[in-house]
Amino acid sequence: MTSTPRTRIRIAAVGLGWVSQNRHLPAISRSPEFELTGVIDSRPERAAAIAAKYRTRHVVARRVEDVPWLENVDAVVIGAPPGAHAELIRAALLSGKHVITEKPFVLDAADARPLSRLAHERGCVLAIVHNFQFARSFLRLQADIAAGRLGAIRNIWALQLSNPARRLPAWYGELPGGLFFDESPHLLYLVRRLLPDMVLAHARRTPSSNGATTPAEVYVQLRNDAGQTATLLMNFEAALSEWHVVVSGERGTADVDIFRDIYHFAPNDGVHTARDILRTSFSAATSHLFGTVASGWLHVRSRLDYGNREIFRRFADAIRTRTLQPEYIGSHEAVAVRELQQEILEA
């Protein structure tokens, strides 16, 4: 007897900017769980072009309520600018649709908890694209931690260097804190994943050298009741773009190169003899080389997705099992990250 294939979840993409085109839509198109029902954007040419690429319907609209085929949709993915998130999420939930939205969750922190409550009241999944925690490199880090390879974790350093000349969204200057608001959720949810129950201990911002909304530098220290600390340093006027999360344990140190999706582990180097130094240097060089080759090959094949496929797999599973708070990507986590971000902005 042959089994009946289960019905795909009908999903529509709202807002068709860079992240939708390069992350959300490719992940959906490769997933056996979803059927792309249509695309929605305020720009007619872009909506038509992307609909043609994915062989689906499109509509030009700024509001979910204005979509004529909304009743044929089970879920929506929101890739619009952050200022539009709250309104789009609210409208979709009121229409009974499951929602997954790009970070940052909402522009105004006051909207975060009410939207989470609304999702619960409507029995809808509300998820957030906190994707780097499911990237290949971060999964290897988690496996090493679970296996005890690092020993007890003592502290975390999260470093972000951003070259202002790199590709950036046109709207980031309109956000509170500029680029910090758009990008800091990544480091915050990664740190929270590694060390739960972290609270803000200290924050310092250095104003931009040219009067921009984005600060030149942001320094943040978090800690928990176990005495573990996490230090975040974000520089937005660097000549290089690098994102790293370094985890220091009693038995070794691990580095996640987020942009390249490369993982490196260095064991405790003891008394730091010449042999220890050579061993650490050789390990770093070889792991970086092999990691670059592996990630480069995936990038060439358009398969380096930084955890987005896993995000959408979890979203689909939550919809099918009616799990309103999917682990690590649910609205409660989105609220916690947004509120921590607000504390830093106000510190």
C-alpha cells in the first residue's frame, strides 16, 4: 500500500527585498513542506519579475488585507523593512495566518508582547528568522559543547566589524540606532542560545564620527547568576567586515566565523610551549583552509544558506504540530531579544 503524500503548507512572501530573494524564497522553493502560493510587494516590476521566476502569482500591495487570494494562504513570511513588521504581523494573525518574520522582530518594543499574545489567542505560530544558530558552523560548536569538548564555558566574546561600504539596506538609517538595530539581534540570540538567562550588566555607545544614526561602536556586557559573561563589541566604522563568536571553555576555545560559516576549535594550550604554539597554529590554518573550501563550494552552488532551510523546516513542523512556541524561534524568544536590544539602546 502506498502512503498518501501530505499536503504542502501554502505560504506567501510579503516584501521582496534582498533577504526575501536570497534567503527566504530559495529556502521555501527547496522545501518539501511548502508551496509558494504567491508574492506580495509594493513595487510592480519587482513583484512581477519574482513571480515569473518562481512561477507563482503576485499582487502589488502594502497591506496583507489587500491581497485578493489571502484565503488560499496558510502562512506568510515577512521580508519587508522593520518599520512595516508590526502592522503586517498583526494583520496576518487577525486573518488566521501563521507568520514567520525576518529580524528585527518589530520597530517599537511596545508592540512585541501584544503581538505574541495575539498569536496565542488566534492559535497561530509566530516565528522569527534567527537563522545563524542553525548554520553549519554553529551546529558544530553546539555539538562540541554537548560532547564536553570545551569543558565548562567561562565566557563568550562576540565581535562584529562592519565596513560601511558593504551592501546595506537603504532604510537602515531610519532605524533607532541605525545599523545596530538591524544587525544586533544576531549576536544577541546567539549569545542567549549558548548562555541562557543572560541580563544586561553594562552598555556603552560611541557616537558616529560623521553624525550618522548608527554609532561608531557599541560595547555590551551581559552576565548570568552562574557568573558567566558575554562581551559584545560592534564597530560600524571598520575597514573590514567580520562577525565572530568566540567561546572560551576550560578545555578549549572555539570560534564561529559567521560570515564564512567556518568553525575552529583550539584545545587548551597548557604552558604555551613552542610545541603548543605550533599545534594551535597548524590547527587554525588547516581548519580555516578546509572550512573556506567547503563553504566556498556551497556558496558557488548557491547552497550556503546560513541555517534558513532549518528555520523553515522548524516553522513547518510547528504549524503541523500546533506548537505555538517552536524552540529557539518562537515569539517568546523574539520578544526577549527585542527587549534586551531596547535595554541596550536606552542604557
